[in-house]
Amino acid sequence: MIGEIIAIGDELTSGRILNTTSGLAARHLFLLGHQIRAMHTIGDDLKLIGTTLKAAVERSDFILVTGGLGATSDDLTNEAVIKALGLNGAVHPGVKANIESRLGKGERAATSLAKLANLPEGVEVLDPECRMAGYLLWYHNKPLYFLPGVPPQMELLLRNEVVPRLQAFDAGHARPVYQRIYRTCGLYEIDINKRLRPLEHQNIEIGYYPVGAEVHVSLTFHHLEKGEEDPEFLRVDTFIRDALGPYLYGFNDDTLAAVTGDLLMKHGLMLGVAESCTGGLVAASLTEIPGSSRWFKGGAVVYANELKERLLGVKAGILVQEGAVSDSVAQAMAGGTVSHLGCDIAVAATGIAGPDGGTADKPVGTVYLGLAFCGHVSSRVHHFHGSRRQIQEKTAHTAIDMVRRALLDFNPAQ
């Protein structure tokens, strides 16, 4: 079926809050075989909400609306629906009872709370316990779903109520879409495109999406008899895996830190980090992963040269002769991390994140990454571009990938 998504709220149109709910809904509905032809983000304007909704109803088979269902004066969705579609308003008994149950004995519902129960007549509330706003309204035999703008509530109702109801309504028509996301690190988008270009002449949908230091590749099939076990899906999947090789680190919702952690745990190794220009970002990325204490020992943020010397044993002579941003210092930091933290493998980052501090020989974005593993110490220079934060994030990401790549070649028997 063809659908449209409307997200309502001044906090969205002002950019104060990122609209994540529309993307989440579109992703779910797309994979179920529905076509989302348009996604609207509009402010808290009574007339605009009404005209947007009416236009969407004329074009689409179903509508999904988020936001504007609360109790404050800027929550206008219910009022706009009633006026735009020529409906009557009515106090919903279940919502009214839930409001009254949360008030003290003998306390009357405030006007703001009473507003929550005033819904378009004939709607079906999606939360059976009436604890969350949200309802289904049938209009001209089309389902219109209204969900709260709060992301956790919206996602819960979307998964548990909207998707099952929509699939039941469209039973036998929508065919699931099979899509796999290939996550890569270390290759530019254009290089990946060259490697996968032979597939583009075979009526196969492939998309390329740069995401920070990564590039994600999407493979999409619409009509497969056996889903992901279909021979055609398996053939293309094998081609992509082989073409991307070690640059491919995971699929779908995998993260680089989690994949690297799994490799460390598989080999029974503990990782340590030493950071200068990233200021702890590498360690923060790793410790976001639940259970990271099983493979991450810790790290040192050594911004000042004296800490590089005192905590990691970097020799003063190297710092003076070659500078803190150099191959030698990156290697010394990595080696010192293994020695002083007692870890099995260590990665170190030292560089110039900017916006100033660069020179002709070492411009802003120059970063040296050091790796100490199995008694061997190595380093590599990178030249990143972007803002200070972007350079730091790319450095942290590439440092973790450096560890991952080393573990791919690790053979404990040798």
C-alpha cells in the first residue's frame, strides 16, 4: 500500500529536536513491502496540520501521524483532525478514567489533562490501558494512525499495534522487502562503487551511504520466493562479501566497536588505548558496548607531553626531536600502553584535530595511529578532513578498525 508520514512539532521544524520517528516508521513499513511516497515535518499550526492531512488522505492508502497529542496548548493535532475532516469531538471514556485514576481522591481533572480525553468521535485507542496517547481513525475506508511524538512510546505502538493492524488490513497484497546493509570501514564510496559495479547491470537495487568514517551499502530485493535463502540473494551476497573483503566489518545493526569486541573476546585478549587528540573518545566508543569489561582493560588520555612520558614511558628525546605528532611517538604510546596497563593489544592516537595547530608539514587532520600487538609495534599516518569533532570521530573509528584488522590476521597457534 502507499502511505505518507506526517511528523508534527515546532521543536522539529526549528531543528531543536531531530525527527527520528519518521525514519523509524519508514524503515519498518518499507521492509514490510509498503511504499512511503512522502514524509512531512510541519510545525504546530492548526490550519497547516489540517491541509497537510487532507492532501495526504487524497493521495495515499494509509497515513501515519506523530506528535501533537499531548495536554499542552501547543498540542493541536486532535483539534486539527476534527476541524479538517468535519468530525465531532467526544470524550473517550477509557482515557478519561485513566486520567481520573491518577488524580487524588475527589480531585477533578485539570483542563489541560481533560484535553487528552477529547478525541475525534469513533476512534480506537491503540493502548488498551490508555496510558499512552495514540489512536486509529478510519476515514473514507482508509486507516489513519495517530501516535505520540515521544520516540519510545511511538516505537512501542508502531511495533505492537500499527504494524500488525496494517498487515492484517493489507493481507495478501504487500510482499516483504529483503534488505541487507553491509557496513564498511577504510574504503571511499567511489572505490566501493567500482568494486560492485558489475552488479548494477543485473536489475539489482544497491545504494551507497557515507556515514562518518564508514560507508554503508544496501542490497534490496522485492520479489524473492525464498527470502534471504533464495539462490539469487545468496549469489549477490557472496559477490559483495568477496568484493569488499576485509573492509567489510558487519551487517545491518552491527557496530565496529561491538564487532571488534567480539573478536577480542573470541581470542581471549584484553585491549588498552592511549589517546591524545581524541581525548578519550576511543575508550568512550568501546565502553558503550555492554559487557566491554570482558575485553577492554582501560586507557590513558595523555594530552600533555609530560603525561606521555610519565604514564606511558615515552622518551623526552623523541618528543623533542620528532614532535608529539609523529610515527615514533604513536608507536611509543602504543608500546607503553601494553607495558604499563598490562594488556595484550593496544592502539594509540596522536594528531592535530584543529582548528589551529597545523603546519605546512603536518596540517590540521594529520593523525598517527600506533598499534602494539604480539611483540610488534607499528604505526600509520592518516590525513582526515572536517571539523575538530569530525576529525576526532574519524580518528577514533579508524583506531578501532586498526585493532579489528589486526585481529583478522591473528593466529594464536603461530
